[in-house]
Amino acid sequence: MALLEIKNLHTAVKGKEILKGLNLKVNAGEVHAIMGPNGSGKSTLTQGIAGREGYEITQGEVLFEGKNLLELEAEERARAGIFLGFQYPIEIPGVGNTYFLKTALNAIRKEQGLSEVDAMEFLQLIKEKMKLLEMDEKFLKRNVNEGFSGGEKKRNEILQMLVLEPKLCLLDETDSGLDIDSLKIVASGVNSLRNSDRAMVLVTHYQRLLDYIEPDFVHVLKDGQIIHSGDKELAYHLEEKGYGWVLEGKAS
Amino acid sequence: MTEFYQKEFQKFQQGVQEAWLKPIQEKAFASFENMGFPTTQQEAWKYTSVKAIAEQNFILPNAGSASAASQNHDQAQALLENSFALVFINGIFQPQLSRCNDLPAGVTILPLSQAMIQDEKAVQQAFVKSSENKDAQEKAFVAWNQAFAQEGAWIHLKKNALLDRPLELIYFSLSNGHAQVAHPRNFIVLESGAKLQVIESYRGMAGENAYLNNSVTDFHVGENAQLKHYRVQEEAANAFHIASLNIVQERHSQVESHNIALGAAMARLELEARLQASGADCSLHGLYFTRDQQHIDNQTSIDHAVPHCTSREFYKGILDDASQAVFNGRILVRPDAQKTVSELSNRNLLLSKKAVINTKPLLEIFADDVKCAHGATTGRLDESQVFYLRSRGIDPQWARNLLTYAFAAESLESIELTVLQEKLKQVLLERLNLKESALLGESLAQ
């Protein structure tokens, strides 16, 4: 059974159809990269899987571990093991980063029938993960993403992912806005989570990210459909020749 | 209303010992009678109806009711451990619950009833002055207070006197048997260079009948004096609270006033700060949080009468259920008040479709060389923030409560008195069902 299976998915946003019959199958242990021109529906796909309201599924189905994902609310999807790394992480003034992440972790642990972690255990855990991402401990005392630089926000997303240990990681343009050093750190954070039980879907514009997080599959999303799939070599060809090359059918 | 209150007034006057006070109160009662209760036809009361008050006959509390109430003195106790405190139950002074011993030199803290004996001349002057004030002639509730005033706080800090610990004025109310009204009257004077932190708090327990607190508080803040004022209104859910707060500021005086309004079925505060000498600085901070059918009205006015004064006002409101709030914030810059720097903002968060806010920030500027800004916003919770929290597994209601708390807590951050800030945060956390409050208090604030 696939971890995530998307069948003929049609999604409309504000009445406009964005995804037009998308199919994708992601097995545990795999890393998929989704590339495609602006406006092709990449973010609609990830936000839709995460359960954002306003993304209307008009047709098709999404199965997570064989169960209908579309019946679940956003928080239920998160507790089931789906994590979305936002392209533009949201700032939440007045809510401390530590408190936020501890609440999230305990909500997920509760779902899994695990006991809550207390403040001391949590602090130990988060400090360990922050070290991995070379994040300063001052971020513990800051409000969620408030006043963070673009790169700091992206690291904070990965930090959350490391703490929450989801089964399916959806990373929406996690590489955008990162300099090369930050990119390497973020990638090593992501790679540290790779294992045979977990899958990742990376949405990106650039092949650069895939130098550091090697995908098993690369898909080209265009006009709401996956029009081409291949292995990591496909990303190099895309980088070199652009999407037009696929569109013209020369990829085969 | 007249016949009932006429009788009440006659009865009341028989107990007034001070010959000088009688004519003042007679005059005030006549004004009250003439004006009657305000109606929504009057511009200043357009959005706040006092019909529910006008339709009832509120009796004055008697000592018996207060002593019965003092059984519940847990709630009537001071908030802080080492503060000075004057405690009143149903408007009646409670010496056994109060703490005003070992005062520093130059500081007087007395219940008004006591001051009328010990400090009669000064109290008389204060009453005469207040009866000459237009408020007692133009505002029905102020006149009503003046007519029946017999108790309150009499605070005087002499030149350079410093009260090293906060002073709490606690008005605890509970009604038993009858609808009751108390008319707290507070006179607070800081002579030049004096410093005071004062918490004015109103709490109550809902009984079968509603009670009304109709309070008037006057501050005079002398040259270079510093006042920090915290007003915490947590009246019982079925109570009425009407208050008038006047602040007069002299040269280079500094006032910071925080007004937290959480309780009462209907509450209104009219706050006026008059900056009447150069260099005066005034900060007004407010937070109101209404739910159910509550109605909270804040009328504020900062009057820049002279050049080179600064003021700022930040009021925030949260409205839930079918509650209503009114904010009327006025900054008046008179023709002489050149070089005034002032800003005013009112931000409202609506949690329910049925909640209604009427907000009107108003700048009236008659001088040309000033820097003034004002604005008001009204909005709902940011859905992208809610989704972000939910996408991490956080319960949606919890997410909403957390974001609401964050909105409210920001306005408490400026409260320097940490103990009070923490207590108020706890009140908000409880109201928002955010458990784990100990942890929240710690890490949310960071």
C-alpha cells in the first residue's frame, strides 16, 4: 500500500480549477521532487493535502495509508503524520516558538497514544534539533517566525519537522530564499529524517536543492497535471533546457 | 425615578454630619433630578443605553449588607502581598481588610469618611471645587455620585513624597436582597515630585439582584510628579458599572494609566486627561474583553491645553458572542498647544458575527505645529495563522484562543508592575480556557 496515493485529483480555488486530474503515488521511503513553472498548481497540491480551507476538491481522491484523507480536518491530517513546510511561514506575534512547538508535539503524541512530554524533556529535545540546524537558542524565546529573516523562517520549518517526525513531509519551496550555506544545513536536516518508513515530497523550482537532497523521482507539473516523471537526471535536463523541452515532448 | 430617589436622598441627608456638605449635595441632587438619566438621543450616549439602570430602584447599601458580604472577604482581599490597601465592600470601608499602616512621611491614605473628620477643611475644598466643575452640572451620573458621596479614597502625597509600594483601592460588591448602588468617590493628589502606583479595582459576586457602582475618581498630578494608575474592572456578570475618571496634569508630570475592563453586564468609563502645563506626558492603555450580552463603553479624552505636551493612547478590544463595545477616543489640541505630539489607536478583534463595535477615534486640532496620528481597526482572527497552527496538529479552538490571548496579552506587556501583569494574564488564560497556565505564563510571554 502506498503511503500517499492521489487519483485524478481536481481542485478549484475560488471557483477556478487549478489541479486538473493529478495522479501521484508515493511509497514509504521515497523522495519525490515536483517541479514546474509558476502557476502550474504546485502549492495548491501541497496546501490541499495539508487541508487548507478554500481548496475545493471537485473530483478524485487522496488516500493516506489507504484511508480517505479528504475527510480529515487539517489538524487531524497533521496528527496522522502529514507535515507541510510552508513556502511562506506565518508570523504569529505573541505566541512563543517553544510553547507553540511543544503544544503541537503533544497534540500529535496524544493521537499516537503517547504521554505528553514535559517542559524539561522538550527543552532537551528541541535544543538537540536546533544544534543540528545550527540555530541559535535565542529562537526558543522568540515569537513564532516574528521578525525572522526568510532563511530563519525556513530553518524554523525544518526544526518543526525534526521535532514532530511526520510520516509524510511536504516541503513547499523550502530552498527559496536560502543562501548556499543555509541550504546545505537545511538539506542535512531533511536528510537526517530520511528513512524507510517516511516519504518526502519536495516542491521546488531549482535543481540546486536536489544536489543536496537526492530524489528518487522527479515529476513535472504543468497546468494542473503531472505531464512527465523520471529519475533525478530529469531535474538536470530541466535545469538545462527549461520546461519547454518537456512540453514539446522531447523528453521521451 | 424621582420620587424614589428623592426619598432616598432625604434619608441619606439625615445621616450626613457635615453641615458644609449638605448644600453641595443638595445642589448635586437637584442637577441629577433635572438631567435625569441620559438617553440614547444624546450624542454622548448614542450607543449605550442605561435603560436597565433607569428602570430599577437602587437602594444605598447599609452596614449590615457589607458585614454580611465581608464573610466573602477572600475576593475582597488585596491582590498583591505587600501593597497598601483600602478595601470597601458595597461601598463601605472595611478597616479589618485594609492596610495603611507605616506610611512614609508625607503620605496620607484614608477612607473619605475618616478624612472628613481628620482633614475636614481639605475635603471641603475638594468637594466645593468638584461642585464647581462642569461634570457635576452636566453629567447625570457624576451629579448622582456627588449627591450621595460619603465614602471612597482620600490620598494625598506631599511634595516629593514617594509611596514605595503600590496602593490598592478595592471595591468589592455583592448584592443581597435588593438592587444596591454605591457611589465611590476618590480624591488623589500628588504634589510636585511625588510618585504613586495605584491599582483601582472593582470586583463583585453576582447575586439575585444587580448592583451598580457609580464611581468618580479625580487625580491631580503636580509638577514633575509621576503616577502609574491601573484600573481593573471585574464586576459581577449582572452588575452595572459607571465611572468617571479625571486626570489633571501639571508641568513635566508623567501619567501612565491602564484600564482593563472585563466584567459587568454594562460598563462605561469616561476618562479625561487634561494636560494643562508644558512638558506633561500622558499614556493611556486599555483593554476590554466582552462576551455574552456584555456592553462596555470607553469614552476617553486627552486635552492638550498648552504647548510641548506629549500623549499616546492604545486601546484594544476583543468582542465575543453577542456583546458590544463602544470606543470614543478624542484628542483635543487647543490653539495654544503648539508642538503637541500625540497618537491614538484603537484595535478591535471580533470573535463572533453577532458582536458589535462602535469605534470613533477623533482628533480635534486647533494648533498648526503639531504631530498627531490616529487610527482604528476592526478585524477577525487571521485565518492563515489559524491554519498554520492547525497544520501542526493544534486543535482549532485552542488555536483561536491562543491567537486571541496573544492579541490581548500584547496590551498587558506594558504593565510594569509584573505581579499585576501576571495576574491579569492568568485571568485572560482562564477566560480563554487555555490550560497549562503556569507554563503559558512563562513561555508565552517570552
